Amino acid sequence: MALLRSFLFALAFYGWTVFAVLLSFPISLFGTRILRSWVRVWVGVHRWLARHILGISSRIEGDPPRGAVLVAVKHQSMYETLEMVLLLDEPGMVLKRELLSIPLWGWVVRRYGVIPVDRSAGASALRQMMRAADEASAEGRPILIYPEGTRVPVGQTPPLQPGFAGLYRALKLPVVPVALDSGRLSPRNSFIKRSGIVTFRFGETIPPGLPRAEIEARVHAAINVLETSA
């Protein structure tokens, strides 16, 4: 049954995504705000399909932040990548640069206003990332980052990537850590998804200006709290 639900979900969601991406081009002519609203419609359909086909829904613990703040999120599946767009207010998402080269979709997310990161590039790429982050912060948008850098299996707690500490130091923003357990239902690199409830736990706000070792330790502990309490 899980296989059938997963197949139907993939068919519906990716079919909808093709339509949504194509329609985003004429929508973008009306401005970035309208395009960002359309992106919320796209991910809103993902939420509906996940709930009604897969039987996956979300439980929110704590308060999602508003305004310019750095939001550091545990990363276990694609589910939170889309769900966080709905939980936050037009977040500026830190994404791997190679994702922006995907035909059509890459153009849409650039217009939306994301923050590209290229770990293999030099100082110029870092300056571009910082400029994009500054622009998002100046707009009063939360900046969404997955500090572990990639999706990790349930139970794994890798060290944070150095880019997180760099953003934290440069932007001088408070940090809200987010723990989650989506990997139980939607494991990394698995087509089959199980029904259930994904918990998003928004932690206490951490002030700016802390030493690197302290901010990394506090964020690492906070985003992995559901791992250590399981």
C-alpha cells in the first residue's frame, strides 16, 4: 500500500510541478512578490498531496520566527525543504549552486530570491552568497539554512558545515534552530514513504555575536534534540 501511495504521490506532485514551473514564467512578469505567492501555492499543493495521498502531516512545536533571522534546520528529506516555505514568511533559502542550473526550475528559484552556495568555489562565490544574504536580510526575510549541508539518515548527527558560522558572523542575526524527524517517514534516497506525523520543533532564539565554537555547539545540539531523545 505504501508503494502505491508513493507512486500516486510522485505522479501527482511532479506532474503538478511541471505545470507550476511553466506557469511561473508569465506570473513572474507581475513582479517578485506575485511569484513568491505562486511558489507558496506550489508548495501548498505539495502539503495537500502529502496529507491526502501519503498520509503525512506536520506537528509544530514552538513558534516559527518572523522577520530577519537565521533559521538553522535539520535536514532528513525533501519534505521539510518545501514545508519550511509555508512555515516561514518568504524565506531566503541557502541552496547549492548546482540546483540553480536545473532547466526552468533554476530560473524560477533565482527569481524567487535564493542564496546560492558553492563550497568548491573561491572568494568571489562567497561574496556573491553574502550579497544575496544581505539583500534577503534587508527585506526583512528569514534566511533558511540547512547547516549540515545535505540530507542525513535518521540517527546521524554530522558536524555543521563551515558556511553556517560564516553567515552567522557576517549577518549578525539571531538564530532559531529547528529539529525535525521527517526521515522516519520519508527516508533519504527512498522512493517509498510511510504515513505519520512529522514534528518540527522550533528552539529558543540564540543571540548573535557568539564565538564560533559556542554557536556551532548550541545549534548542533538544538537541531539534533529529536535524535538524542528518540
